[in-house]
Amino acid sequence: MGSADRGAILVRQRCASCHAVERSGDSPMTAATPFRDMGVLYPVRDLQEAFAEGLVTAHPAMPPVELQPTEIADIIAYLETVSGTGPGR
């Protein structure tokens, strides 16, 4: 099981320049989905496979993302927390 606290650190370091990663606020890049919406738009657990394979999107500004298994678990835990879709919501 991942740590939402460690996931928060990761997304603030690696994702916040484009995505809104907190419970409120706009994404710095308008086309970047806020993290709080990802758990509503997609089953967060389904994103685990995408993270493991390396995120590659059709969006030209999105860099390729490669994560270690522990980082994936931490980001999943954070996404569940920030979107309110995780266990104990």
C-alpha cells in the first residue's frame, strides 16, 4: 500500500508545473487535468497499469513519465486522497 504523503511530495515535485495537484486551484497549463478530477474521470486503480508502462500521451507538452513501483503506489494513494475516491472516503 502506498503513502499519500509521499505521493503528495512526488506530484508537487514532478507534476505541479502543469497540473493542479491540490484539492482546489486551476492547473497552470489549462489543458492539464487537475489531479482531484482524475479519480472522478478514471478509476484511479486503472491508472496503475498506465503508470507502470510509462505514461505517454498524445499531448505534446506532456513529457514521458517513468515511475518505480513504490512511486506508483504512492501516487495512486495520493490521487485517491485528493479526489476523495479512496478507501474511507
